[in-house]
Amino acid sequence: MRSLRAGVSVKPVASEVRVTFLGGLGEIGRNCLAIEHSGRMIILDCGIMFPDPEMPGIDLVLPDFHFLVENKNKIDGIIISHGHEDHMGGLAYLLREISAPIYSSRLTLQMARGRIEEAGLTTKTEFVAVADGERRMIGAFDVEFIPVTHSVPNGFATAFHTPQGVILHSGDFKLDMTPVDNRRTDLARIGALADDGGIRLLLSDSTNAESPGYTASERSVGATLRTIFAEAKGHRIVVACFASHIHRVQQLADAAVVEGRRIALLGRSMLRNVAIARELGLLTIPEAALIEIDKIDDLLPGQVLVLSTGSQGEPMAALSLLAAGENRHFAIREGDVVVLSSHAIPGNEWAVAKVMDGLARRGAEVIHSGVAHVHESGHAKQGELSTMLAVSRPKSFVPVHGEYRHLLRHSRLAIEMGVDPDNVLLCEDGDSVVLTDAGIDYGDGVPAGYLFVDGIVGNMSDGVLRDRKVLAEEGVIVVVVTIDGHTGEILTGPEIITRGWVHAAEAEELLDDARLAVVRAIESAHDGKAVDLETIRRATRRALGKLVSERTKRRPMIVPVLMEA
Ligand SMILES: [Zn+2]
Ligand SMILES: [Zn+2]
């Protein structure tokens, strides 16, 4: 395998094809890449990432759009592989900057549409539905949409028929041979592509590249859920899962109907996605089986199933509100059975654990993926990744969609499966690869930093985040002093105001000493002569920082406010 540091970038030639990775390589989330040839560009996916604990106050993280904005006149379209937020959640932000049609399955387009409409950006795009197996020209690009199984229906792998051969992007996939909708990953078509002309480059999902074996069929979860339903007779059941997991919802609805339960939907995205999927005929729930959440008290406990959002412990989602006893529609009570039919996304474990504890405290029996097989991944494990490599037999390989160690493991797997190590390129966000008649190599890099969304979209600097962390962890000390502009002498103050540092009552002596330290620092800084405020500010910050550090072992933010009179 090669890595960028050892590579040499190649000069552009006429028929070259370049793939630039803008997000999702080195992290789970904000998937986005661009493919270019003949002076044109197409975008595949535009997702968001949820902020980690190192990003206080950030709502979400987007790919860096600079490269796309710079090339906005070349963009022929945006393809969305499937309806997950890490693949389509950034569209409503990208469309502020560029204008392009969006191509995907009808379901994915319906799911993506809401946010784009809310942002008032429908005039910037056009929604073009594509069918399973369809091959069509999108501007300069010859694109084929190949069905794959995943944890949302109607996902695609995408084959780009380029002047340098076929680039196959796996999308998020697993090889579920018994999917709930019987729509399997079209391995036969991928095999056919490999046979006729071959696959030049495979870009494949690395999420589960560290896990040996095979991901179980979604149907296996249905079996567990039916058992739980059978054992919970006479009790209310509440199940939280991803609102986009239509097949999970289908299996839950089927289990409810068999047991004579009515289904109430809780949470905005659950109501929305169920409505979309039923309208498109992808979800079958008899009208008579549904009931308004506000009417469930008319039924006996054993006649109720509540399908809820919030399986990730999101603070404002339905399940968290239930755990806190703050949901305005109904309250969890002794004897309820609550199933988290999900797995915490890395980073959400703590929030999910809190929610589960809250539910248990209210008397619910809590069942989660740690105690029963109530969830299965939507991503391929090693066995399936090897199968994909064996069927597609790519000439070259770049692992995508994963943290660094997932990408690394997947690279090794590709080499084990026979891809020439020189043609396995490990890339991260901002890297590009170029296909030419001479082979594959690294191309020029592009900016790929985090674009933070904080209330309104804006490229917030890392400095702001650093400040927030200091404020959160250490607190702040503000020193207010008025100084004679000529002599540098202190006229009023220093007044010291603190927040989040030490408790005021215990700090009296410390604050006296702090004031004294500031007076001394200012006096020695001006030494009877006039000095600029910046010098005094620095001296103040240094003296106070030293005292605070020695006495409290803390490093709060120190903000000197100096006024001249
Ligand atoms: Zn996905
Ligand atoms: Zn994904």
C-alpha cells in the first residue's frame, strides 16, 4: 500500500480523471467527494458530521466547500447515494453556495427535500429521481445506479463510466441476502462490470473493516423483536430506532399487528419518514393499525406500541424527553417495556446511557443491543468487504467512509484479496487521486478542514473553539482598571470579576492577593512613565496568570479590561 507522504503528484494530461475526497476519510460523517474529467465535475454525497465533545456549542460539522465553490461553474450534478444525514445533511448548506441538480432514488430525494425547502433553496436545484439499475448521462458523466442493501432502503452503489474506466463507489452497504424488501445488493451487475472492461478503481465502505465475519440480515432483528413482543403481553411497548430505518419500522409494525397492538408515532422525523415511505409504497402499515399518540390512553397497555425517535440520546428528541419525564404527549410508567433498537454512534454512548438510566428510574424495563439482538449494523464486515473485492476485482482501490484505522484495515484487506499494493492508495480528507493512462497516483490536495455550523452557518475559527474549551473547563477572570494616560498610574480598580473559577466566598483572600498582584504588575510596567495599554495588558495577564496558577493549579481565561482617563 502507498501513503501520500511517499507519493509523487502527477502532471495533468488530457484524459485524466481525478477523484477528490472532501469528507468521510478519517472520520465517520460528512461524506463528500468530487470526480472530474474533461473540465467537468460531479459531486457524490454531501453529508454532515455530529460534533464531538471537543467542539462545545457546535451544532454540526460540514465538509469544507471551498474546492466546490471555486469550481461551481463546472458542476454537472450532485448524486446522493442514500438517505442518511452523513450523506445528504449538508445539501441545504452547499446549495447556498452552488446550484446543481440532485440525483437519487425517490425515497432519498423525499428525505433530503424537507431541509432544502425549509432553507428556501429549492430554486437552486432540481430533484431528479433515478431507478434501480438505471444508467444515464449527467452532463459529461456516464453514471450507473446499482442497488445495495443498507439500513435505509433504496441505497445505491454508483458506477462512473469514465475515460479512464469504471470507478465504482460502493455506497454504504452490507450484503443482506434476505433483506426485508427483497432488494438485494446487485452483485451480478458488479461482476458484469468487472468482466466487461473491468473496474479501474473501487472506493468502498470501511465502517466495519475491523470486524471479522458477516453482518447478519436485518430479518434476524425482526425475530428478536417478535420474541420481545410475545413476552411483553399486557405491557406497553416503546421502541426507539432511527426514523430512516424503514425496514426496522416495518418489522416493528408487523410484530405489533400480529399482537393486536396499535402503533403511535412519536417525534417529528418518525412521523415524516413513515409518511414518506408509506406514500412511496416502501412501508406497509394498515391505516387501522395507526393511532394518534394522544389517544393511546384509550387503549389497554397491551394494545400499544409507540415508535419513537431519539435512539442516540439526542437531548431534545422524544426518547430523552420521556426519560426526563418531560414529553408532553405521554409519560413512561412502571411496567412499560422500552427497546432501544439501535447502537450508539461513537461519541453518543454517554448520552444514551443517561437516557436508559432515566427510563429505568421511571420503572421501565429497558432492552438494548447490549442485552439482546435488537439491532444489526447496516455496514459490511470483513467477509462482505472481501466478497465485494472478489466480485469487483478492481485494478486499484481507495478505502472510504471510516476512521483512519478502518481505512488502514480495509487497505490491507484489499491487498490480501489480490489488489496490487502499488494501486492501493490510503487517502484522507483533502487528498485526491488521479487516473491516467500511466496508472493511478496522488493528485494535488485541497482544503478540507471542518466547517462548523453554530446557530447560523459560518466558518468559525479554531480560536473560538479553543476559547470555549478554556471557558468551559477553567472559567474566566476579568480585571477592570482605569489608568491615567500620562503617568500610567491606576485611577480606579483593579476590580476583579470571575465566572466559573472559584466560589466567591472562599476566594476573598485570593481576590485580595490578585488585586495586589495586578497593582504591582501595572506599577512596575509603567515605572512612573507613560506606557502603551498593550504592555500593561500583557503585564497584568502574566502576573495574574502566575498567581492563579500557583495558588489554584488552574488556568482560567484572563481578560484585562483597561481604560484610559
Ligand atoms: Zn448510511
Ligand atoms: Zn454513512
